[in-house]
Amino acid sequence: MPEGPEMVFLKEQAEQFIGQRVLEAKGAAKNIPYRILVEQELREIKTFGKEIFFCFQGFVLRVHLMLFGKYIFNEEINRELTLGVAFEDGEINFYASDCRVIQEPLSDVYDWTTDVLHPSFDAAKAQQNITRKPDQLICDALLDQTILAGVGNGIKNEVLFRAQIHPESVVGEIPDLQLKSLIRVCVTLSIEYLEWIREGTVPRPWQVYRQKECPRDRVPLRKARLGRPARSCYFCEVCQYLYLPDAL
DNA sequence: GGTTATGTTATTTC
DNA sequence: AGAAATAACATAAC
């Protein structure tokens, strides 16, 4: 569930509660001021990458779904509730999530120019940031949330396929134009992914992620755990070019 | 039943 | 000290 587009979709769903007061807040999450939340008015909802923020007067509730997180509206499921917040017209319940309170202004903590789904995303800056670690593998660079917030393992695999770049390519060896196009695809694919969610497209039309065959070459895809830490990569050895330093 | 997995952080190890 | 590996968290699908 938890790549950037999923969180933007959640924000769109939860925005129905803006302007409403909290009737009840409960859950197992630690360091949440449950009692203080009650009566507070939800002012705004924001996302940054895979995080969502419920903004109240003077503080922000931050939720990250991590790997197994789930949320459900107006219902509880038979599992330990991490955080449930009831508003005047409905409630939202989070499970297996990481929830925190942020006191500082969000703009002191987050830089939205790195969020691929934010209007102020700065592609040129992302390219500079990636190039700053020229020895890194591109499959790792794409998952760096300080460079491309919101890109997860699914988007990573799809983007590399579309840009025809092998996941084990060394960042410093990828030509500028290729890298630029790769970053652009991070944005366009994230937007497409958001559309799939909005339209309820299931299963997601992944081209390579969790797939068996290359849709371009009809060749079996390779699956390998690459990078640090090792993450699943699905790729085509025929059409995805491996950029490596010259041998010898 | 074992393995794997859309993610991040804390701890341990080198 | 600091980088890098490992564990931890918690859940469902294969």
C-alpha cells in the first residue's frame, strides 16, 4: 500500500474531515496526546512522500504506513488499533502504522522540492543530488527518500524499465540525458499510479514489477535482490542498459 | 509451513 | 568514530 501515490489518495479521501473537530482519539501508538486531540479542529491535510500529515492548531499528526500499514474509514478491524481518530462525520483508523506528533513548523522539517508528487518538485535538483554519490547503484538512489520522496520499490522497478536502465547501473556512468529522463518518469509514473488508484484499477498494470515476462521483448524477466539493503528488482536484460565504469 | 514483501529506524558489528 | 550489516516492527500472500 504505502508508496507516495497511495498517500495522496488517502489525503483526498480524508479531506472530507477538514473543518471538523475530533470527537475521540485512541490507539496503541505511543507519544500521541490523545486527550489534547479531542475538540481540536482539523485544519489541513498534507503529504510528503510516503507520509501524511493531519494539521491542527499548533501541532501535526504524522502517519507513515511503513511496510504493512492499513487504514480504514468508519470501521474497525480485528487487530490492534494503532491510531483511531473520530470526527463529527466519520472516523479513520490506522493499523500497523508509525504515528508521531510534530511540533515544529512542517516547512522546517520537510523540503517539498524533493517530493515527486508535489507541484514544487525540482527535477534538476534531484539530478544534482543523485549525482552527488556517483558510485551508488541507481536502484538504491531511486529509493533515497531525501532525493525522491514517495518513490517506493514498485515505482522504482517500473521507472527503470520505462527509462531502459538496468538497476545495477552505476549512477556516475549514466549519461545526463538518461538520468534526466529517468527522473521525469518518476513523476509521470507516480501520477499514473495515482490515477490507477483513483479509478480502482486492480491489479495495477505493472509492466515488470512482480511480473514474469518483458512486455517489449517477450523474454523472461530477471528477478534479483540488488542494492544496499538488498531489494527486489525485476528487470529485462535485453532492453535495460547496464551503465558500468570502463573495465581495466 | 517457510519465504517474501509496497519501509524505516534502532542496534550491533566491523 | 563512522560506515555497514543486521534486527526489529507487524501482516498477508504465495
